[in-house]
Amino acid sequence: MNVSGHVAANATFSFKGKEYTLTAPTIREVVELVRRLKDQELERAKGLLQGLPEKLQELTWNRALERVSKIEIGTDEFAQASNTLEAVAYMFYLLVRKHHSEVTYEQALDMISDDFAAVADKLNSILAVSFGANPTNAEVAS
């Protein structure tokens, strides 16, 4: 719903002849994204441990745990971790599956890849609105 110039935090897009709806993330989706970002960071660190001396493994793992503890909403670490193509694609998946539970992660990747710029613009506008911004692109409110 548009209220005095504010853009609603939803958008629609077409993919292979079907309309899909994206809506603003709930706390549950943001928490799921944070959890995924932390898990990815720990998986990367595990990959680095192989072949290192034990002391260096411990140091590397402790640094990874420290980084992971800082990945929370509003931190620079969250902004950095969520500013990857994979993180954007995962957030897109979380938002599209709210109204379209049949969509798999792989299908969501296909959707976002089909017209990345257009979908990313809509996704960014939705996220901006949900985090308190007021974008002026009226086309987002579909």
C-alpha cells in the first residue's frame, strides 16, 4: 500500500510467463540470512585449516569465530558478508519463497540471473524500505 508517497515494500516480476511477488523480509528471514552468512564464513575457515600446523589452525579458527561473532544486523561485518552475489541471491530466494513455496533455491538463482539488474533493483528497493529508507522509484510498488 502506498501512503503519501512512500513506496510499498513489495514488488512483482515475471519469469517464464509467471508473475512472482517479493515482499519485505521478516525478522525470521533476516535471522536466516545471518545464520547462513555465519555458516559460510565458518566453512571457508575450515577449508583454510587443512595442512596448517596445529597452532596456526587454532589461531585461524579463533579469528574466524571472532569474525563470525560480529556478523549481526547493522555491523560492518554483516554489510560486508551480505554484499556478495551469493548472499543477494539467498535473500532473493528467502523473499520469493514467502509467496511461492514451490520455488527452490536453484530456481530462484535462475530467476535472479534472467534479468539480474531489474530484479536486483526491486530487491534493493524492498530492502531499503524495510530498513527505513524511502526510495523514490514508484515503479517498485506494483
